[in-house]
Amino acid sequence: MAENSAVSVRRLTVRRGAHIALHGVDATIPRGSSTVLVGPNGAGKTTFLLSLLGELPHSGQIDILPLNGRAPRISFVPQYANPAARMPLTAAEFLSLDGNRRPLWLGLGRAARRRAARALEQVHAENLLQRPMCGLSGGESRRVLLAAALLRDPDLLFLDEPAAGVDMRGEQEFWQLLDKLRRERGFTQIMVTHNLPLAAHYATHVVALNQTLVAQGAPHTVLTTDTMLRLFGVPIHLYPDQCAHLEQVCATCGAQCGLASGAGTLFSPLPAPPDGPARRP
């Protein structure tokens, strides 16, 4: 078990009735890393995350390793807002649900309001303090949920597709914010995502799952065309050096990789040859 690990997983198996959601997974989460879980739908990514959180019965061994001789503090950002976020509460009131002893119908005290304001300021959402949660956009509500998770000053931050339903620009801004906060505060981040270009850019460690462990390690060594074929059945090129040579151009669709500004793209078509159009699927 590596000394710089935050989480160690050995032979993790999760069954849901007769269905085996995960089988024999061995994985390590480096301390202080931005670890992303990737794989197709039904691969067991959320199952893996919830198992680490102790929310699902499983076999095998999961070790949440101590930090400075104590159990690490853990926070979780769900894919969707919990029911309280759909109530007519302001963001300040929502952030005060955990730890505020004063009944909300008496109004928020100054200390609770300052605490909520500081939490929103960290995620660049201080303008949402008095906004009702039920009226926030997807991106705005995700920032409030992240602020709520950070109130616990976590050592381990778990996120299940936290930017799902957010547009491309909003999702990239969310990843940038997470990267900044992780570097400043030193927590270990474990996140489920389907956005492979952003994972390639921001992650420091990748765990690729498809009901078992397919690969793990640094993004450039895991997010290869071979691994993408094993996971998704299609040749996805994420790094320029994966397709810089002719033999690395996709034989099926005639595509080579290209990175657009910001989030990036998976494919860009080759220029049309002199004697005809580029090949397409």
C-alpha cells in the first residue's frame, strides 16, 4: 500500500441481485490527486464511488487511509440536487441546513449568513446568496452544492458527474474551479465523468472501469486509443501524439484528433484528398 495513497481498493466486487456490477477491482487513489472514473454507461463508475463512500454492500477491501493520524473528512457532491434544493429556500438558507441550530423560520443569524457568503465566495457564486434554490440554473445549483461540500473542509471530495446537464462552457468553468480549489486546499478529488477531453486536460489520475478495472494511471498512459476501444468500442483520440502519424489515423472514419479552444473535440475530419471526399463512417 503506497504511502502517498488516499484510498486503496482490493478485489472490490459489488452484486445487485443476480447482476455483478463490479468484479475484482484493484485500484489506488493517490493523495492530493484529481482522480477521474471513466467508462461507458453501466460500467460501474457510480457503484465504485458509492462503495468507497460505504453506501453499498460489497466484498473485497476498501481502505480510506488516515491523514496525519486521523480519519479524513469526506464530502460528496451528487449528480442531482437533493430534495431540499428544490424547496423554496435561498442559497444561504440551504447552506445553513447543516450546522445551524437556529430554526430557519426565525431567519438566519449574522454568523450563519457570513458562513454561507464565504462558502459561495469560494466557488465564485456570491451573487447567489439570496437567490431561491428552486430558481437556479443547473450550473448555479452545482456551485451551491460544491460550496456545501466545501463547508466540511474535506480531505476527500467525491463527485458524481457534478456538471451533468451543464453546457460546455459551464462545465469547463466548473472543472477549472475544481482544479484551482484542489490545488489551494490540498484535498483529494474523486470524480465520475463522461467528458473525456476535460478529463485528459485536468485529471492527474484516471481509473478506467467496465465492470472491472481496465486501466489506471496517469491520463496520457490510460486515455489511449487502445483503452478507448476497449471501453467504448470506438477509436477516440484525445492527445495529438496519438494520431500525429498516418498509421494512427482512424481507419474507420478517417479522423484525426483536434483540440478546440477550451473543452476540445474528440475528432476532426481529415482534409478531402485530391481525388475525392474524406472517408466517413
